[in-house]
Amino acid sequence: MAQNATIYKIELSVSDMDRHYYETHKLTVAKHPSETDERLMLRLVAFALNAHEHLELTKGLSTDDEPDLWQKSLSGEIDVWVALGLPSEKVLRQSCNKAGKVVVYPYGGRTAELWWDKTKGGAARFANLQVVNFPQADTTALAALASRAMKLQVNIQDGEVMVGIDENAIYLTPETWKGVA
């Protein structure tokens, strides 16, 4: 029998001084049976980094042709496509053709570095692609804070990210491997 998704209730307060975005989002997140706590928490950080009133969590892992997050315009076009992990060059091309802006958050330490070494040459042609990596030590520390009901405070200033959960704070240092041209 197939396992069901685990439901997480999240209150995500975003204070993004870089974009002047300040809002609290109440999210119900379905964690796919194959999804790790590291990936779940990175999904929440990605939400905070791209927060917008129209940004939505998608079916993610359970659907091949959807990103983890997207922001659609009122007319239904995909403005922002946010994906986690190590997509193939084919998936990057398809994503960049579907959306105005594509943001990929690879993770996994050395595995992500090897993926980028292999992918960066082909990815250079996509002017609307941004690739932002988080060091493995950061995402591992973040994963340790995961729980089924969370109140997260994410502060973003000068590109630095602080995630607060209860009395714990994790400081993340995103590395931009490719910026939007």
C-alpha cells in the first residue's frame, strides 16, 4: 500500500528588507513520502525568498511538469518558476520556455557542485535562469528544526537569510551560481 503525504501546518513570517516585502503566510504543506526534511525546509526558505501574494506551492514531487513553487499572472501565465534539486538541462530548457523567470535551488553539497559543473555551460544561454545554492551545512542544520506545526520567521537582508523557529536561529548563506541576465 502506498504511503500518504504528511501534512505540515506552517505560519511563515517573511521580512525581506531587500525587496521590501513583509507578510505572514499560513501554509498547509504536503510532504511527499520520499521528501526529506532538508528538502521540505528548503522549500519553505525558497517560498520566503520569492514570496509574493500570488506565489503558490504546487504538487511538486508528485507531478513531473510542475515546479515546487510558481507565481502565475492574473491571466494564467507563469511569471516565476521555482524548482529545488538538480534538474536536467532538458528540464531547465522547458522551464525557461514556460516562465518569465526560473529560479533553481540545488542542494546536496558535493553532488550539487558536480551537477553545476556539468550543467553551467548549457545553462548560460538562459537569460531568465537564476541558480542559487545553499551549502550543505546550512540545509542540514535547517532540516533538524522541521516539525509538523511550525512558526517560522525568515529575515532577509543584503542577501543573507536568517530562519528563526522558536528559540533557534539558523543563518543561511546563499551562493548565487548564476544570476538573471
